[in-house]
Amino acid sequence: MSKLIFCLALLLSAAMVQASPLDDARDAGQIVEQSSGYVQATAAASASVKALAEDVNERRAEAYGRIAQKNGLTAEQVALESYKKRIGG
């Protein structure tokens, strides 16, 4: 489990190093974090923001899968832990 936490911390710290289009969309209320560990574009979001959300979710799914496999967990468990870290819980 400590490897999982380390991997998640590394993943999050890399994402926090610089502002990103995801941060901008999130700050504008066009993308929201879901408890599933993925993001969702709001109904009012532009096509480019919706495409961004799709891309982010694909990348997260790949990362969750890799971390899960290395740590003997399910991708869903990793996604939930990632969500908890993102919201500070």
C-alpha cells in the first residue's frame, strides 16, 4: 500500500508542477472531478473541453492500470485513492 501512495503522490506532484488546460477548465467549472477517479465535462463545456476530459480519462485509466498491476490492486481501488488524494482526503 505504501508503494501505491508513493506512486499516487508522484503522479499528483508531476501534474501540479505547472498549470494545465485541465486546471483551467476545472477552475472555470467546465470539468469536475468524480469520485470514480475520473473527470467529467459539464453539459455547457465546449467540444474541446469535452475532448480534453476524454483524453485525461484515458491517460488516468492507463496510469491506474499500471499502478494497480504493480501493487496487486484493482484499477478501481487506485482510482478511488487518487480521487481521495486530489480532494485532500
